[in-house]
Amino acid sequence: MKYYFAKIFKLVGVTIFFTLAGCAGHVKYLETALVAKNDIDLQNLKIKRLGPTTGSSCQHRVLFFPITRHPKIQAAVEDAIDKIDGSTFLLDAEIEKQTIFAIFYASSCIKVKGTAAVIEK
């Protein structure tokens, strides 16, 4: 009888631990500033900063089956740009990937933050 309760206690403890704590990873893997082709004269551009913005693209999975599309950097950048009216690109962009695992659920997100900007004429 003792052995039976010890097994149940161990199973319940492990289940609660992984359900509450999960297994999370947070990796910052890219940091960049304005990227442009060599034929653009960056010195003479008049860039107007419109303000800070963030964007994300996520994939959610239940029981290892995806319920949304795979996350994409381009989608996260577009999400950040679309949040500020009139912006066309990001300056001082930071891109990070965040992954969270639990027993029946997992999430993988690409998050972008930076300064929305537009080139003035």
C-alpha cells in the first residue's frame, strides 16, 4: 500500500511541476540597426523617427499539433511597422525568439521591437 501511494505522489508531483513550471527558453539571437543596400546614400537621408513599436509572430501547439502557422521574422517586422501609422521601416531593431513548453501546450514566438521610422522627402 505504501508503494502505491508513493507512486501516485511522485506522479502528481511531476505533473504539477511540469504544468506550472513548464520548460521555457528565451534566446535573444539577433540585434541590428538600419540595414540598407550600398547604393543608398544614408548620410543624406532625412529620417523621421515615429516612436517605439513591437510586433510578434507566434505558433501555438496543443498535444504537439500546430494550431497556427510557423512564426516568421518578416511577419513580426510587418506587425511592428503596421502598429504606427505612416511608418515604412524599423530602426534599432531587436529580434528575439521565445519558446515555452508545457505538458499539453507549446508556443514559439518571434518578437521584434524597435523604432518605427519614415524617410522624409
